[in-house]
Amino acid sequence: MNILEISKAEVLGRDFTRIRELLEDIACSAQELQDTRNTWDLLFTGYDEDPRDIPEMAEVNRWVRASLEEGIPWLYLLGSDEDYTGLHLLLLCCCTQPDPDQPEARLLDPAAVDAFVSQGMRSVGDFGADHDIPEEILAAAVHRSMDFIYQLLAEEQEDLEDGERPDETADEEPSPLEIEIQERLQILLENTAPAGIELTPKVLYCSEPQSDGSCRIHPVADSPAYQQMSALLAQQVSMPMYFLLIAPDGRLAYLFVSPDKSRWEEEKDDLADCNPLAVVLDPVEGTAVVQRVQLDPCGGGPIVTLE
């Protein structure tokens, strides 16, 4: 863990000179660039006599917002587990809203968190481009930070819920789209996964590369970062997405069903040939394009090859 101390003078002057110098020193070594990711933590100094908590300090909040505009790649630098406090502290400084039930309390604002993450991803992309950091290194750091951020948000939302859930016991007839997705999932599994795996069209699954070279199929909801990126993408595209393939370089390929039913049979033929169209999202660059992808079996599930 590397502790980055931010002095009161730096906060008041919104001064990022020392951080820029530290980044330049780190960038002199490719190995140090890799070793530094997700290892920093933040400590604001000079406030020992101040009775306010750090997130209550307007000057610190302004410094945090200015650091985002300055392009400091926090999602690459800051640690993202329970041993680190810096990333959570940044969220509390610039991504909260009043709790309607307790006016003195603050809650994370999902829209502000999304904006924080979007700005953070752009900053990491710029940082990587400036220092020739491989995309898979950038993506791993960003995904780790996003998992941590959206897990915090999910836990807070769960605490706010009253525990009521809709009754899901009644059997419902599957819709034509669900029937279509079920057929496609079956085709996908028959061609790229071992026997015995069963998937439901009501859940978005993904196939994720593992450290041993295999792939693992699991619900996207298991990863808060992938779940949030999927939800944001679904708001921007009209095609229903039914399976996510995570490329080794961190890009995300979403298999989809065309709104034009006349194309469904052709799309299933392409899927059977392991050469379907997909919406490919680059989380670092913030771009999404439709392109043809290649699927191959890889242990426990399919792996995707992208141009």
C-alpha cells in the first residue's frame, strides 16, 4: 500500500503538481506502472483539529472534483478492497445526496456515481495512451475499481430496501423473445461449453477468462462492475442482449437478438458457426460498435476473439 498524503495547502490551492510529478516518476518504468495499479490510498493531512469529517469539508469536495477535471487516473491508482479508504472517500466527497429519511445523513447518488466512473474511465484511458500501458492492464485496474464502487452502491441500496420482493412463485408463459433467447443459449452451449450447463433466458450470463486459461460461465450480477456496464449499455441500444463474452484484453462482447424477426434464423445460423454479430464495448475508450466475433470453446465456456 502506498499512502498519498494530500496537505491542507494543496487542497486550498487545488494543487496537483506533486501528484503529476509522482505519476511521471512511476511512468519511467513499465514494471512500476504495473505494480502501482490499485495500490494507492489517500490521507488528507492538516485537519486534525477540524471537527468536521473529511466529506463534510467543502474545500476538500472542491479539490476532489478538480482532481477529476485534472484527469488524475484514480480508478487505476487507488486500492479497491476493505483495506483501502481512498476510493470510498472520493465517492463520499462528490457523489452523495441527502437521505430523505435522515436529512443529516448522506447517501451515494447512483447518477453521480455513474458520472464519476465515466470520468474516471476517460482519465485512465488518457493515462494509458500517454504511457503506452496495454489495454488489458488498464481494463483489469478499472474493473477492480468498478467492482468495489458498485458493490458499495449495491450494499447501500440493499440497506434501504424494506425487504419486500415481488411474488415470483407463479408460473408464467415464456414470451416469444424468451423462447428465442433460450434457443440461442442452447446453440451457444452445444458448440462452446461442456455438457450439463443450464442457463435461463431471464438471467444475463457471461463467460469470463480465468487465470488457468479456461473460461467460467456465471451470472453478470456476480460482478457489480459488469452488471452496471451492462445496464448502462442496455439504455443506449435497442437490441436485447442475452450473453456477455469478456475478451482477454478487457473488452466486452454482447450477443444480441435483432429487433427484426426476419433475421432471427440467419443470426442463429451465424451463432451455430461460432461467428455471430455482437455489440463490442471498450470500457477504457468508452466506445461501442457492432462487429462480427469468433467464438471458441475454452474449458468451462466460450472465449471470444476480437479484431
